[in-house]
Amino acid sequence: MPSDRRDYSEAPRSGVLAQRVNDVMKELVDPHILRDVTIRQELPAEISYVDNSAIPTPGVVNVATDGTHLEWTWSKVRVEGGHDVSYRVAPAEATGVFTVTGSLGIMDDVNRRRDVALPPGVLNVSEPCIPPATNTPLPTPTLTPSATSTTTPSPTPTATPTATPTPTAARVPEALFLPVVLSERCHKTRQAADVALVIDASTSMLADTGTGRTKLEAALAAARTFVAQLNLTAGHDRAAIVSFYATARVVQPLTNDHSALDAALASIPVAQQTCLPCAVEVGVHALELETPRTSVRTLILLTDERSNPRPVSEAVARAAEAKAAGVVIFTVGLGNDLVLAALKAIASEPSFFFRSADAHDLEAIYTAIAELIPCPGLLAHTPN
């Protein structure tokens, strides 16, 4: 907990990057010059950064197989005023909903650092970018001269020259966009949600993230941010807490009691191994599918390791059964020791898989998931 209210900030549900930076700077206690300010952006692998499109030019452009990292840094910055960046992106062949996450790093003149999650950007790619076809020029006919005769040629009538037809250029196919009318409607304030927060509690989650807290501490903070956005009044949202390692257990059954959920998050024990099939099985069981309810049933699974002792293929199979029963599944991968393909397969949609390299953007990820949960049918087709 911060010692002063002005030392606390959180990513709003929507906003503009420049305004967010300006607000964070205004909240700092020390009005002197900052040592540095860094803006970071993480693009998923399905979205490419357009070279030389950023204003200003980023100091770091790191393109990897799992995505692109962009970074801008300003040194000796005064607290007053804001800094904004802009850049262009291009989708690859994949379609769907993709999330761009980011963070703001601030260091003051006495080397105190604070990292703030920036509001995530959601990009909806409805179709891949296909470059227009290029006309292929027709070959020019080559005229071969006739042999020269040694005899005096007999006069012949001059033939009337025949006009050479002009070749018709090949027509370039044009894209045709047809209007689509959807009858779906979703009122977030009216749609109740039952959510199982399934959290990896293996010993690897005790590793430091480089921000002064462990992976587990960062995960619990993100879970608390998520719970704070639920409508926990009677008849609306409920949440359950599930932890897993070699086995999995329900720490807190479905409830709308905020204090009970917070106490459950504070009591999660840590042990060895990471049983992802156990996590899916117990998480689905916590949603009480056998109990009639009209809520959106959602499972959010966070892990930082590969599955052991049971194979991850079992988790994919159990998730497929749950999705067929109407459960919407989000997966969050933390760190680098992950089976990315399996986590995407466990999720209801590839875009429902999120990855955090060092936990600094976990709260932004859980905020983005909270925005999607009330109306998942508008993004993913799940059984009723």
C-alpha cells in the first residue's frame, strides 16, 4: 500500500496515452525534474510494426517470433506536460482480435522508480491484407526480315495494311465489402458473470520479476484488480479462486463476498510442479456447471511453466470439453518457459491468450479480460 494517495495510480478502462502520461506526472509528489520516462509497447506476433512510421522514432525496436517490443525514453524531463507517441501497425494473415499492451516507467531524481500499466489497445482484424494484383505486360512481337532476292522482283500489288489490335490490360480484382447486420445485443450492466480465477502456485512463481515483487505477488495484484471491476451485488457477478501445483484445489467457491475473495487470494500456498490438466478440471468444477444459471461462465488460467507431471495434451482435451459445455476460457502465460501453442489451444479463441514477459503488464491484461467477459459472444461463438 502506498504511503500517500498521490503515489497510487491505475489504468482506466479507456483513455488516451498522452493524457495518461500527463495524469501520472501530475500525481507525482516531487515536482522536480525526472531522471527519465520510458514508454513501452508490446505488439503480438500477429501484428507488425510499420518501419519508420513512429513519431518520435523509438529507441528500441525488438522484433521476435512472439511479437515486437517498442520503447521510447526521455531523459531529464520536467513533471509538467505530457509525452505521446504514435506509430502504424499492419496485420499479418491472421484475423481476429489482438491486444497491444504497454507500460510507463518513471524514475525521479532520487532514483525512485515506478511502473504503471497503460490502457491496452484492442485491434480487430476482420480480413488479411492482400496486395492488389499487378498487370503482366504482354510480350512485344519480334519482326524477322525476309531474305533478299538476287532477281528482279515482279511488281506486286501493295496490300492494304491491317491494323494491329491493341492488347487489353488484365483487370485487377477489386475487393467487395458487403454490409452485415448483427442482431446480437449485450448489456454489460445486465449480464451476470461467474468467473473462476485459476492461479499457478508452483514454486517457480516465487521468482522475482525485476520490479521488486515475485511473479505470484504480481499475479495476485492483477487478480485483485480484476475482482474490483466485478459487480458483486446480489444476483450479478460471482468469482471463485483456484490454485494449482502438482494438484489443484478450490480456495474459495463462487461468491460475491469481496472480503472472502481477498482473504482467499492472501492464503494461497505454494508447492512444486505445475499440473495444467488439474487446473482446468478443478477450475471448470468450481463454475458449478450443473447448477442452472444464466451467467457467462468464464475461466481465467494463469501459469508460468510447462505442465508436469501430467501432459499438457490432457489440459487441451479437458478445455475442449469445457468449451463445448459453454465455458469461455482465457489463458495468461507469464515468462518464457511456456508451451504457447497449447495455451492458445486451451483458450476459447487464439486472441483470448495473453502473454506477459515479466509481469509488469499483468494488471492491464486482466483489465482487458474484464472488458471482454460480459459479452464474449460478440467476439467468440460459444454454445448457449
